[in-house]
Amino acid sequence: MSFPWAKQYEPKQPLMRWLDEKLPLPRLVYNAVGAGYPVPRNLNYFWNFGVLAGLALTLQIVTGIVLAMHYAANAGVAFESVEQIMRDVNAGWFLRYAHANGASMFLLVVYIHIARGLYYGSYKAPREMVWLLGVVIFLLMMATAFMGYVLPWGQMSFWGAQVITGFFSAIPLVGESIRIWLLGGYAPDNAALNRFFSLHYLLPFVTAGVIILHIWALHIPGSNNPTGVDVKGEQDTVPFHPYYTAKDGFGVGVFMLVFAALIFFSPNLLGHPDNYIEANPLSTPAHIVPEWYFLPFYAILKSFTADFIIPAKLWGVLAMFGSILLLFFLPWLDSSPVRSANYRPKYRAFLIVLLFDVLLLGYVGGAEANARNVILGQIASAYYFAHFLIILPMVARSERPRPLPNSITEAVLEKHGGTSPAKTALA
Amino acid sequence: MVRLISYLVGLAFVGVLAIALFGTVSSAISNPAAETAEEEFHLHPHDIGLSSNGFFGRFDNRQVQRGFQVYKEVCAACHSLKYVAFRDLAEIGYSEAEVKAIANQWVIEQPTINPETGEAATRKNVPSDRFPSPFPNEIAARAANNNALPPDLSLMTKARHDGVNYVHALLTGYRPQPAALVREFPGAKTPAGLHYNPYFANLNIAMPPPLTSNGQVAYADGTNATIDQMARDVSAFLTWTAEPKLGARHAAGIATLVFLLIFTFLCWGAYQNVWRDVKH
């Protein structure tokens, strides 16, 4: 693990030496996020988002544990207990708004983190395992976020649970039985609410465990960097502490500023008004929409409107799950040895199209299902699948990458106006 | 092998989407969606600019108290306020004695049981009680209101899009149904027992116009009670009932942002300082 020039942990005080012999926990921290972890010197701000995601999870766990002390997971009183948190619990409004908006912040930084990985080829060898574990974390987050949204037991909670568990009824033959088994009834009710609460409390700790594996797997090859070129020597790296702890401190400040602006000045901006109406199984909302972070996947689901061999609903469900599961195969779909899109002009162009495509899917997912929006959604969904399953493997074979810098240090010096062997060779 | 499977799966999804797209386009051409009365005549509320808006927004207690008076004298006949307690009124500037008096004199009493016989009974409200519902249950509420259920108002301004402005627009938006609407959509004529209101989602609302004449409420502070003024005041009151901690939230937010700006600036300085000798 790590590079030969990594600094070694050398405790000076007798107490720390004693601790290091019995339980080398400080050594572990030193090697993981301290001076013992050499990191490429050229990371840009997109490399802040891993730490921010970890911070967001920590904040969610802290606010969530305190909220669970006041929340009552019972369909008869859940909605009222949330209102009691908002009105009668000391700083309860702060805890709840921090938790609800914290979920949005968590998903936001994770989406940027994933986009960073796609752009700079962080999913490629030797970091496939880091990527695979990352997709597992993303799936766990989605499950946790969905179940958390059900807990306030508002109209969108109830009908969202109804729609999402309805996916399982698309499975041929056994679908309806599976749906009833998952819900513990024919429709979401107390049994479903209780199990969702139990799992919503459990899964963040599972996520934390997988994050430890994610970081462990990352530390074997070390971090990727904007050039995608391997670290060649000591001059290419700086110790994580103090260099990246200082940079991450600044990143945390900016993150907290955005987060605080949401909590204190626009806490309901990302929520849906219908969730301030108590769940009512007899009254279906005019538009059932998930939270913003699920909208692109919801758009894919809604785009499959034609029965072809199997029913349209089953196509939609397969496509929606498939749109995420295909990420597991990404390291093998993209066979290009070049990591960073900065040196892959064609891939870069298609990736930028994909970014706008996902934003368009997000718009369609939340918009009214009129003909124009359905057409947009169908085209955007088709591009999404074509991008990963057809275009990407083709581009990897046909593309001629731009010349790579010989090393990270060379790329850095070139950026700062120094001459480089590559430039000299061209001249 | 991976590549071949990937092409096949990709082509399957793209192919099915192409079939679906063909279906969507051909049905959109063969029978284009006709505009509905809701799409053409529904109006969006305009901003009423309450003092609780904005970064430094605070409740104007005098206005919120006037709104409470409107709720008490007009809305409370049908609408409950079940998440708000009488004691909460202290937050909008009523003294302890005033809160006690308001609770004590509230027309609808608190359901309880007779301690001697165990039979259902009522008692006078005390400050720790929540506002009692005007109807004992949903069936009674519907029976008294032409089968419509008057919704609870505690969270109304958060439970509708643009809720604060919506409440004001709805209360002042009653008008005769436009002749053009009936001409264009003969089927959309407001049914008997409903009332035309372009701010309501389906244009026809069961609630009869609650604010009908200027001076309907005699404001204790002497403010001229026009319909618009009463609608504004009750919107302000319902903003408070939905978000009673708004003032504290804004104040804490300003302090937090100032703290975080200083924190972030210092972090940026530390970052620049640590990296000053390293090109990156």
C-alpha cells in the first residue's frame, strides 16, 4: 500500500508509542488521511467532493439520530410527530430542515463526485474496485433516501411509496406477491412505515462500512488526478496533510455556506408542497413526483410507453434499474487506456452531451407528461443507454487520444509556463 | 464478449424506445391534445410582499394578530388549526393573560369526558390546548359543507405551491365565470354548489367566498378592513401558523452565514499559505 516515499508514522511521546504498540489507530489515521498518504499535487476542486460526501453522511447520521429520538414511526401519529418536532422540540426545526436538505446536499455532492469519476476516468484500472464499491454506495444511498422520504407520512411519502413498491409488481407471475411481502400489506401502511424506519436507520451504517472499503480500495493505487497519468515519483505527490486537509477545509466552508443558505432561508425549496398534507390513501395527488435527485431515473421509467414482447411497465422498470446497474460494467465497457477526458476529444464531447442529457431527463422527470415532454424523455433516455452501451465501447476503440504528458510534474510545470520535453520535441 | 453483450443490450433499449417514440409521435399527430379549461383560465397568484419575506424577514406581529382576528371571526367557523396551541399565540405578541382570555372565550370547547359519569363532555379551553376543531369528525364536517371537507389550515401556506400568495389570491379571486370560458368549454360550466375561482387548481371551489364585504371584521387596531387587507392579514397569520419559527430561523441564519464566511475566508487563507511554494 502507498508509495515507497510515503512518510512513516513515528510517535515521539511515550504515550503515543505505547498506544501504537497496543492499537495502532493513530498510525491508521496518519496513513489514511494524514501525512502518510502521498497524493498527486495537481488535483483540482473536483477532488474535494469525496471528503464532502463523507461529511454529508456524518451530518445526516448525527441529525438523524437526534430526530429519531423525537419521531414516532406509526402511521397514526408520524405526520403529527414531525409537526411536533417542528414546533415543540428545541431547535427541532433546525434538525429536520438540516436532515431533509442534508439528503439533497449529500446526493448533490455525490453526483458531482460521480461526474468527476466519469470525466477523469477514475473507474479504470487499477481503480475498478473503488468504482464498483462507489456504485454500491450510490445504490444504498438511493434506498435510504427513498425510505427517509416516506417517514414524514405526507401525501408524497405515501404515494411515492405506492409507486416505487409498485415497480416490483411488474415482475412476471410473482410480482404482486413480492410487492405485498415487501410492504407487509396491500398498500403502504403501518407495517411498511415501520420497516422503512428500521431500514432507514440501518442502511447509513452499512453505507459507512462500504465507504471504509471504498477508501481502503482507493489507497492501494492512490488517487487519480486530472491528467490521468500515473504517479512516477516523489516530485509528483504531496502529503495529504497538510496540503489536502487545508484545501478540503476551504471546500467544507463553501459546502457549509450553501447548506446553511438552504436550511435557514429556503428550507422547502427542494421539497414538494403536497408532503405537508397528511397521507391520505383515498386522495391521489395530481402529479406524483419523486425528490429531485431521482427525477432522471423517473424520466427513464416513464419513457417506456410501448409494449414490445414484454409489457411497457416491465421495460420501464428494467431500464430504470439497468440505467444504474450498467455503471457496474463501465470499467470493462470503456477499454481506452487513457483515463482523463482532457486527452480524449471524442469521449469528452460525448460525455458533455451525456451531462446535458441527464439534466434534460431530470427536467422531463419532474414535468407534466404531455406529448412534447414524453418525446424529449424518450430521446434523452435513448441517448443515455446508447452512450454507455454503444458509443462508449466504440469510441474507446476508434479514438486517437491527444499526447499525454510524461508525468504529473511535467503537466504542472507546463501549465505554469515552463518548457517541457514534449513542447521542445514539437518545436 | 462484454462489448457484444453491451451492444445487444444497448440496441434493445434504444430499439424499444424508438418504437415507443414512434407511438408517441403518431398519436400526438393523429389526435393532438386539446387545451383544457384549467390550462387556459387558471391564474397564478402574484406576490403580496409580506414582512416575513427575505433574508431579514420577520413577522409583523400587528398584522399577524389582525390575521388571527380574521381567522377567529371568519375561517374558524369551518377550518381547524390542529397543530397550533393557544399558548403559541404568545409568540405573536399576546400577553399571558390575553392568551388565557382568548382560550377561555373560544366558542368551540375542548372535548373531554365527564369525570363523574365518563360520558363525553366539553370544557373551556386552556392555553396548553390546541385549537379545537369546529366539527367533531370528518363526516360531520362533510355533512355540514355540501360533502366538501374544509382542510386544516395549520400548514396551508406550505402545502400549496406559492402558498402565502395563493391564500391571498384565492380569497380575493372569486368572480363570475367568464362568458368566454362557457362558450369555449360548455362542459366546464361551474356546477351548482361550487364557486368559480381562477386561482383554484380546477377553477371550481366548494368554499363560498368567505370575505364578502369591507369592514366584515372590525379590527381592534383600527386598520381599515378592506377585503384585500383582510386577505393579506390572514395570509400573514397562516404563514406564522405553518412556520412559527421563521423569525428565529432567519436570525440564526444571518449569524451562521457571517460565521461561515469568516471561517471559509480563514480556511482559504490557510490553503493559500500551505500551498504557497508548491506549483499545482
